[in-house]
Amino acid sequence: MFYVKNVPGWERVLRIVMGLVGLVFAAMNWGTAGLAVGVGLAGAMLAVTGLFGFCPMCAMVGRELDKGR
């Protein structure tokens, strides 16, 4: 594996749910609101980081999971 998971389980679920909400909002408002493109991209990013359990931004600031310390 090329990466170490740095997102805890509860946050992964939250990211997936919020990502899907963003994608649904973007799909419903695609032609009417310019904001829909940005929300759709952010939703896709959230969903992918939730599915993989790895967030590059969190890794850049040094976030790690507690392994029962």
C-alpha cells in the first residue's frame, strides 16, 4: 500500500455522506447555478477521500491516526 490511512472511521462516513449530498445538489442545480460546479467538485473530493481513508491535505499537515497509544 502506497499510503497510510489518516482519516478515522467516523470521519470517513461523514465525508462520504457529505460528498454524496454535494454531488446530489450539483446534479439538481447543474444548469441553473454557477455554484453547482464548485459544490460538485468539493463533493467528489470528499467522497473519494472518505472511500480511500486518506486525505492528502491532512497528510501535508502531519495528521496521523492514533493506533491505541
